[in-house]
Amino acid sequence: MHLDWTALGQVTAVSTGVTIAVVTVFALGVLGLARVEAAREETGTGSTLGLTQAGLCFVACAAVVAYGIYLIVPQFH
């Protein structure tokens, strides 16, 4: 019975860590979009760095979510 609780603790720790990481990366993507808007208001053009940051962050989040769905749905294996 001890091993069952250990496995549950490991799953909880990993899922909590991944959730925090995905939320952080998503927040960085939103920050990138905010940079684009701030640059657009200031100079009239968008920020390439902010747009690149947002794009990479959102793609990384989508990849993590897609991988999670892949692991959960048995038909994809």
C-alpha cells in the first residue's frame, strides 16, 4: 500500500510542477503581447522581439498541452 501513495505523490508533484511551468510560460507570452502593444502605442509599429517572445511561448504551451492529451488518450498510441 505504501507504493500506491508514493506514486500518487509523484504524479501530484509532476503535475503541479508542469502546471506552474505552463502558466509561467503563458504569462511570458502575454507579456510579449503587452510589449507589442506598448511599442505600437509609442512608435506606431509593433515590437518584433515581443511578437517573437509571444509566439514561442504560445507554441511551447500548445506543445505541452498536445503532449498531455497524447499521453491521456490511448487511441493516439
